[in-house]
Amino acid sequence: MADFRSSILSELDWRGFVHQSTDEEAIDELLVDKRINLYCGFDPTASSLQVGNLLPLMMLAFFRRHGHQPLAIVGGATGLIGDPSGKDEERNLLDEEALQANLDGISDQMDRVLERAVEMHPETLGTAPGNLPSGSTPLLNNADWLGELSFLEMLRDIGKDFRVNSMINKESVRDRLEEREQGISYTEFSYMVLQAYDFYHLYREHDCQLQVGGSDQWGNITAGADLIRRKLGETAHGITAPLITTASGEKLGKTAEGTVWLDPDRTSPYEFYQYWVRRDDKETPQLLRMFTFLPHEEVEEMTATIEAGDNRGEVQEKLAWEVTSLVHGKDAADFASRASDVLYGETIEGMTDEELAKIFSDVPSTTLDRDRLTGEGIEIRDLFVETDLQSSRGAAKRLIRQGGGYLNNEQIEDLRYHVTTDDLASESMLVLRSGKKNYHLVQVE
């Protein structure tokens, strides 16, 4: 690791964010001397951000925690075109109604994440030239300035500062030319010019001296810095984070079931939590550094636990709680953790109907009249048969004798046990289990 004077660059370097930079020494001096404005752009290709978008968002969060002022830019204009960087094929163009819905969704998510970022782990807040920025992080839409430019203005005032041979040599464009049969459209090719203009506009109007992003944005970031130098004679900078992949080589946030979204309606907080719990030991130390605000010492202790072979999943559980808390809030993280414990066998008690319904939303259910559980109640073997967990009383008897019958995750030992309202795990629900994973939710009315 380099020996940086600024607290934020030291932090980013330790956590593994500094992959490419325009001039590390100059950036370090800039960050030591004053509080700066910086930005990262997010294209509204969907109504929600996904786990892959968290990486550049975390960079903005760390800058904010060290006293600098991040700006979050949503691409209301560039989103109508589509960035060729890192894409195998040209994006479908969005209509304005779909674009606005996407802008609203991701803007709200960015604001919530960046707000929670300064509330979590106050013991690791950094030192900086200024106090922590107060209020919401400014969210700007590049349609507000790009939409005012005519085609002729863009060609005359901006296009003349770009050289086609230099643009073709940018990795994001070169790869599309070499790897696609259909090549690259002029629309996609123009994207670099528009994003470079974003940096130029933000430098001029908001004194924004630094742009951050993923490594696939390096060509666009340096194009913007070049445009600022050509038109204003000033120096602007860029930092990119490395591409993060899982131990199996997949992009972060991609699973066999699809994309892991930040929208709780598209990926529930429990599913989101489980994504992080399932991370491989090999990738977990890097994820702890980049996606949490935990102290260095704690991260290093957990890394040592993994390297010693002593981790039994508790490190991934800590990672999952921290990231879920950042994205969905502490209550959602606590619930996801509790739900995970329940599904892995913890005794079910003291929960609400709503909580149980969420945890077991995907399992079969049966409704019983409350009168049937009053007095003597229902014999456990009959209840296993009635819920189709077992085919007969004889099968239920064998299940219980073999230790595979559970009521609210407590093993049933008495073949003639009678289930009554005293066994309810919540106001009106109880949970049966056959074996390790066959659950059935019983609703009492």
C-alpha cells in the first residue's frame, strides 16, 4: 500500500478501491488541503440499483464519511442512449415514461444508502478538511444540462475537442469493435462525449474536481478530464475501483436465479441477506473491506479467522448484516438474521404473524379452525397427515421415532403429543417441519 497523507485515500487504498487513478500524488495533495466535491454517475437502466452498483456508491459513501461532498448523478440524458462500457450488446432505448420511473427509483435508493452511511460505525468516521456534509447528498440529473444543448452546439463546441482515433483506442469502444459482429452504433459511440461533457459541466458549475467509478468507466472518466484540460486549462482527476467477481468467476450480484436488486420488492431483504451469507471464504475478506464500515482491526481479525480455518459462517453473517443494514436499514437486517436462524433450526417463539408469514412466504400452508386446538387439541400425527407432510399416521409415527418431526423447530418425542393453542408460535400461527427442510405453516382462525 502507498503512504498517503489524506485520510480518505489511505482508507480507499487499504480497502482495495484504488485500481486506476489519473495522478495519485496530486489527488492525495488535493484531498489533504481542502474539502472537495466529487461525483459518480448512475444510468437508470432499471427502476432499481443492483449489488454491482453498490461498489461505486460505497466510494461516494467513504468520501462523505471523510468530510468530502459527493454528488450523485443520474443519467436522465445518457440513459436514453446507453453506455457501451462492459456490455456485450447494445442496450434497448428507454421511452421517457420508463426512464422517469427508473430515475425516481434509483434516486431514492442512493439517497437512503448515503444517509445511512454516515450514521453507521461512528468510530470509523475519518478526519478531513471539513465537517461531515449535512443533509441529503445532492442528486443531479444530466438531462438538465445536456437537454439544453443542440446537436450543432455539441459538434461545434465539444465535438472538435475529441479525436476519433483516440476514442477508438479507449478500451470500452475498442472491445465493442473487436468483439461484436455488428460493431458499435454512432449512438453508443457518442456516449463518451456526453459523459465527458458531464464532468466538464460539473467542474465548471459545481467545482467538481474528481470523478469515481468502476474500472469499466476509466475511458469515459479520462475523456472528461481531457476535455476539462482542453477547454478550461484546469486539472481534474479520476479514480476507478476494480471489477469484483465471486469465487466462481461470476459478476458480483449475479446468481443462477438472476440479479440481486436493492429494491426490497424485487429482492427481499431476507434474500439479499442470504446472498451475502453464501459468499465463499475466499472472497469474504475483500467484501468486508469494500462493503462495510467496520474498523480495520475487526476486519483483520475476521480475515485471520477465515485463514486459520476457524470460520463457521459467522464472518459471512456479520458481512450480511452490515450490508443489509446499509441498504435496507437495521430493522430489516435484524429480521433477515432472525429469519435465517429460524430456517436453520432455531426455536420459533415470540414472533408475530407478520414475521412468520414473511419468513415462510414460500412454503405450503393450511388453515385450521381455532376450536380444533382448544381443549385436548389435535394429535401431532394427525396434524402431519392433514398438512400432507406425511402420507399416513404410520408414516408420521416412523418420522417422529426417527427424530425427524418438529413443531416450531422443537423436536417431537411423544407420539401422542396433542397440539393446542398453547403451541402457537405467534398470535395465530404454528410451524410444522418434516426432516431438515420440509416446512408447513399452519394458520389458526
